Amino acid sequence: MNRKGIFAAALAVLVSGWMTAGADLYRRAPDVLPGTLPEMRDPDYWIAQMDKPDEVLLTPDEIERMNGAYEEKMRSPDPFAGVHPDRLPKEDEANRLDRWPGRILAPMPWIRTMSPDSIAVIVREKIREDLEFMRKRQFGNFLAVEYAAREIDDFEHEMALDLVPDFVVTRDGIAVRTTRLRVVPSLFPEQMGILDNARYRWDIWTTNLVKIGRPVTILHASRSGSHVFVLSDDGFGWVESQDIAFGHSAEIKSFAGAGRFVVCTGDRVPFYTDKRCMYVSGWLRMGDRVPLEGNDDPSIVRVPARRSNGAFVAETAWLARDADVSLDWLPYTRRNIVVIAFKLLDNPYDWTMAFYGRNHETTYRDIFACFGFRLPFHGSLFTHFGGDDRVAEPDMDTQAKYDMILAHEPFVTLHASRSNVGILLGSYNGVPISFNTNGYGYTDENGVGYEIRRACIVDTRMPPYFLENPVTFLELK
């Protein structure tokens, strides 16, 4: 987490504490959740149940072919033609694919082949979608105090729709640190998009994260220059200008697609300014990759940096000798899946990633990125990454649902209900057990409420809605 993320998180905690002075904290759910055993929190428990823990399930080339096949399918005119209705990504208001403007189903490298006047039309259209989103309901700052009309006007003014030229010439950029992709170019931590004064104060103006070292196409600048409007891997949005360096497409492509690299296989791993590893210069998150400085020493890497004039430069950085990284993609084995996933156990849940945390989908995107997978941005799309057309219907008998879930292979299967996704681990007393990132809570038999809101080990009765919706599957094998 960079300094902005740490400051934002700390400030939010301080303010939350001030606003609820004298009130009880939310009651933390125990480590061992109902329906599970203490030993299930140890990856060795699950590894002992594997027949072939170190079998390589797919090679990097095979994984890349899966990535390419999914992206090609999502770029087709109707990627969901003939799909079972319960596999379609059509969900409630809170989980719709188009809840946030700017999202795209697949990367759009072809935008740079369009004429400048056609690009201008797209940019205006996308910024108008942001404006409509910002104005369709009342939002508040991180104190949950509603914005005055003039403040919303100021955000619109900053978007500078009137400054989009008739001919847009794109620029190539690269993220020099993980940064938030936003609907609204709000600069300061207190300028969040909060919907209400309830317990879940999510920043609805954050739609995703652009991770360090990822290319972006720069399409427009905000009026003050504090933000740029970009096309990223996952869609259109605003990112802070200081987090983006400008460069030539060839050098950015070479950096992002380097043949020799290290992958971050820990939750967060620092990189340093010197080989003594005394001063942290930045951070890698799970699944991030950066090029090697040489050919075989994983402790010396190249990281993206921004000169004072905004230009991209690749600089040398050092990793600790025991840094939690892999030289090239991590071998895709059952053991490694579980070991990597359990490094995130108990991490807080962050639905909109406003504090640079992880939600339902990004948890698994980061885990499987260590092997080279590029999973979709939304849980209802996971089933379309593979070819599994089975659906556990809501009206099925509970045992039949359990049987269908357990008919899938443990450790390599992701199951999704709405946007909630879990990794199938096995079963206990006939009930499927999953590694899950849960943003909710439960009430026990005594009527006492507990909040989970973290990565955890659960059975499929948690969250409560899981079996009340169609359950779809992705078997990554």
C-alpha cells in the first residue's frame, strides 16, 4: 500500500472512531467460523488431502491460450449467445456489470487504430456517463456528509468535458504505482462517493485498481491536470496524473511484457532504493510482475518511475533476498494454489478497493495472476472464462446443490453466487468448504450478530445468500 492509501485508510479509521465515540465496535466473528474446524485454517490440512499436490496442471503457454480465448470471446458481438439464462451476468442493482460506467468486457487495444475524431466521440460519451452517474443520486464525503450542489458542480468542472477536442490524439502511459481507477476525479482522501451513513461506507466512485507496471492509454486531462482520463485493462476512468508516466508505446510494451520477470507471490512485498534494502521505494502486490535487471537474480529488478517532467523511466530496485516472489510464473500446482491463497487469510474485505484492499473478485484475480491467469473483473463472468455450463439452481434441493458443487475438483474450482466467489477446498459433514472473501456477517443461535468482512474459511451456508442464487463454476484445469 502506498502512502496515499495508508493515509486514506488511517484517516477513515480516525474519523469513524470520532463519529462513533461511545459506541461499540462491530463484533468480530471468530477465526473458526461455524461449520469449520481450526485445522482448516492451516494449508497443510488441505495439502494432505491432495492426490498429486505438485502436478503441474497447466503450462504458462496453456494458461495464456485460455486468457486469449476468453478475451476473443468477450470481444465478439454477442459473447453470451445461447448461454443458460442463469449463467448470464444479469444481477441485482448492487452487482450488475454496468453498475459503474467505463467497464469493458475485454481489453481494447484497437482504440489506437481509430481515427482521432472517432476517439473524441468515445471520450465525450464516457465522460458523460461519469457525469450522469455522479448526478443520478446524492453522494457524500467520507464523513457521510452530503455534497453541496456547488461541490458536485466543481467535480463536473474538473472533468473538463468542454476541453475535449474534436480530434483526440492518444498518449501512452504506465502506472508507476498501484492507483485507483475512478468515476470522479476527486483528489483528496475525504472526497469519496459515499451513499449513506450506514455501516458499509463504500467509496462508490472507485471502480477498480490499475496496478503498478500496467499500460494505459491516455485520452484526456482534467482541468487542473490532477487526473488523466485513461483506458486501462479493465475499462475507462480517471487516475491521478502523478501515478502515471508518459512514454513511447514500444518501451512500455517491452517493460510490461518482459520475457524474464519476477511475480509477487506475497500479499505485499516492498522494493528498495539500495541493495542493503534499507529504504522502501515502493510496493508490489500479489500477482504484480516486474522485469529482472539481469537474467537470473530475482533480487534485482526494474521498476517503473516518473521523472519530474512526467516521462517514463525504468529504474533499478532491490528486493530482499527472502522476498516472497517467484522467478517467472509460479508453477500451477494444487499445492501452490492453496499456499498462495492462505497468505491472504484474514485480510480485510474492501468492496470498492478505495483503501487498496481486495474484494470478492480481486482476491482471486491476484491469487491466480501468480500463475499467469487474467481472470475477469466480475464474479458472474468467471463461468465464461471456462466452458462449465452446470448451474446449481436456487430451487434445487440443498443436498442436490451440495452434490453438484462437490462434483467439481477441489482447489482448481471457483464457484460464484452473484459476485461472491470462493475456491472449493473440500467438504465437512457433507457440506462444501471454501476459501472465501466475505463482506458480510451472520447471527448465531443466540441472536448475536458477528461481522466477518475478511478472507476466511467457510462452508457454503456463508454468506447466507450463497445458496439462494444460481451457483456457477469455473474449473481452471
